[in-house]
Amino acid sequence: MLNFKLSPEQEDIRRAAREFAEKEFTPEIIEKCDREEIYPIDIVKKARKLGFSIVKIPEEYGGMGLTLLEECLITEEFYRVSPGIGSACMSSTFGSELIELFGTEEQKEKYLRWLTEKDGISAMASTEPEAGSDVASIKTKMVKDGDEWVINGTKTFITNGTVCDFALVLARTSEGKKRHEGLTFAIVETKQKGVKATKIKNKLGLRASDTAELVFKDVRVGDENILGKPGEGFYQLMEFFNHTRPRVAAQAVGIAQGAFELVLKYTKQRKQFGQPIAAFQHTQFKLAEMATRIQAARLLCWYAAWQCSIKDPKPELSSMAKWFAGETAVYVADWCVQLHGGYGYVGEYPAERYYRDAKITEIYEGTKEIQKQIIARRLIGKLEGGS
Ligand SMILES: Cc1cc2nc3c(=O)[nH]c(=O)nc-3n(C[C@H](O)[C@H](O)[C@H](O)COP(=O)(O)OP(=O)(O)OC[C@H]3O[C@@H](n4cnc5c(N)ncnc54)[C@H](O)[C@@H]3O)c2cc1C
């Protein structure tokens, strides 16, 4: 039988996440972190203590041992109140999924426990100044020297770049027959000599989240820090995204839900032509469209996350969820501003912040164009003479 009802435990988790976000992410803190681009480390630590950001890490490594579905529920609730602070909290273990998926027992013991027991913060560094969507064109090099590997190169737009303790860094270790062969992930402790992190300021949105350029100059790691076998990095990254894109969809659903609640309230209060603007049929149709798209995005997100939860991720579903939910967030945030009129354009209402925060969900972890490419490739298959 098909069942759309969350379990009592899942409902409890959702409620706890909502209560935490509404209590801790106060309007004053949200405003200050957004305006001054402050990373809210105290709230990040509190969320960690309560298990929210380690919900998916197995219990044997100190996590909560739950699934991506529960993580998506928490993510939606956090982003509903504040996408910026939600990002700081829920992305504080970003990249660790790679260790969960491909790490050795020793790597899991050391690095997952660093997150669950020592407030560690992680990152995943794939993007470079000249290699974004085209991951296979990365230039960062990792060369074997005795028992060690030496890393040189520059990564950009790295979430948690200045605050992380370790990062999963993708580098070229050999020239494969194909461009995407010969890439390898290394777990790099980022407080060591040779790693330079520079915060990227003046982002459009998610301003409470840390984003940085990371430069690696003759940084050494041992064999024990290589993830899987050399040359597997590209495939590991694609598998990683199958598991993380539903979470971006949950971020987008949270942003859309927060913006929707705001605009619903406003349209019932704001009067023009002697009546609430919610009385105009055009407004009603927009509210109906927004609510429908949000519900559709949420169901797609849950479906994609559930596939991961049963250990059968579907790349096309993860991409569908990410693309559709991202577009929904941008659509709803746009109408949220529009229906606030001039008040939506100024900082007095959070409408403008949701509008700024929404856009990133169509860009990171693969742009919406790349998502559509993945979906289409699964539909069409490999074409003779195609690239
Ligand atoms: C706030 C923030 C946080 C981020 N966090 C991380 C992180 O933690 N780790 C990390 O590694 N990266 C991170 N990124 C990087 C992000 O994943 C990339 O910005 C994204 O993948 C796009 O790459 P790009 O910026 O180089 O754009 P490009 O790849 O240059 O794309 C530019 C445009 O061209 C389009 N395009 C490119 N190729 C094609 C194609 N084949 N067909 C059609 N259209 C195409 C794109 O869709 C886009 O519209 C982050 C970025 C931001 C802004």
C-alpha cells in the first residue's frame, strides 16, 4: 500500500526542528548574520549537539543513524525560518557523505567522529575558477611522492572554506584515457600549513553561510587519506550528488514554504481598493499556484530522498527534485516580493531576503541546466555520435 504519512518518529523530528529554528533563529540574529555576513557558530554548535546536522551519520560513529528523508525534513524546517542560518547548520557536515559512502573503517572512525564528537566542520571542494559544471576539467594536481601525495591548486566557492577542519578535495592524479578518469578525492585537514582560505564576501544570498576560496600549496597527505582507489573521484562525486541533491530540493522547499507563509499572511492584511489584496482573483490564483508547486516539489523531494533511504538512489529523480524545487523556490520568492509591492523590495519585510536566498538552489550542486541534462540522458540513453 502507498502511504504518504510520516511516521510518528518523523513527525517528532520535524516538530523538534521547527521548534529549534523558530526559537534560535530570531529575527534579530537572522538580520545581523545576513547584513554583516556572520557565520553563526554558536547556533551551528547547538544544532550539532541536538543531532540535527549529524542525523544521517551511522550510530556506530556517534551520529543519529537515520536517513536522508529525516535530514530533508529538518532541512526544510531550518530553511523555512532562515535559509542562511539553516545552511550554516545543515551544511556543517557537507562532504562527509563521501566518507560514509566510500571511506575506510579508519577514515570513518577518525573523520565522522570528528563531526559527531568534536564539533568538527567539513567541506567538499570540487569547483575551481575555471571548472564548475565541467568537473572533469579541474586542474588541481595530486602527485605521489614516496608514501605521500602532494596537492597543488585552487578551489573556489567552497562552502565552510574558512571554518572547516577537513575537506574532501578532488584533484587530478593521472591523465586517463577520458578526461573524467584520473580524478581522486583526498581528505585534507585544512588547518595545516600550505592551505590558505579566503572568505568570499558580498554574496547575493545565504550570507550567514561561509563560502571561500581554498588554495593548496605543496599540501601533503598520506595514502590513508585517499578515498577509495585513485581514479575513482569523478564517479564518487556523481554518486555523492545523487545523495545530496534531494537535500538541496529540501532547502528549496523550505525557502518556498517560508516565503509562502509570509505572503499568505500579508495578502490577507494589506488592503487596496477597500479590500484585502487576497480578495482579488489574480492574487488567489497565484496563492493556489504557489501552494500547488510547493506540494509537488516536496513530494518529489521526499520521493528522491526515500530512494536514497532504501539504498537505491535514482540519479534522474534526485535531479528532477533539485531542479523542480529550485525553480519553485525562485518562483514563490519572486511572487512573494511582487505581492508585497514596494514593501517587498525594501528590507522591512523578509520577502527580499527569501528572494535573494532562493537563487542559489538553482546553481550549486549542479545548475538547473545540468540537472536537465542528467534527466534527459537517462531518458534518451547514449546516442550514436553524441558527446
Ligand atoms: C554559495 C555557493 C556555494 C557553493 N558551494 C560549493 C562547495 O561547497 N563545493 C564545491 O565544489 N562547489 C561549490 N559551489 C560551486 C557550484 O557548485 C558551481 O558554482 C556550479 O556548479 C556552477 O559552476 P560555475 O559557477 O563554474 O558555472 P559554469 O559551469 O561556468 O556555468 C555557467 C552557466 O553555463 C551553463 N552551462 C555550463 N555547461 C553547460 C552545458 N553543458 N549545457 C548547458 N548549459 C551549461 C550553466 O548551467 C550556467 O548557467 C558553490 C557555489 C556557490 C555560489
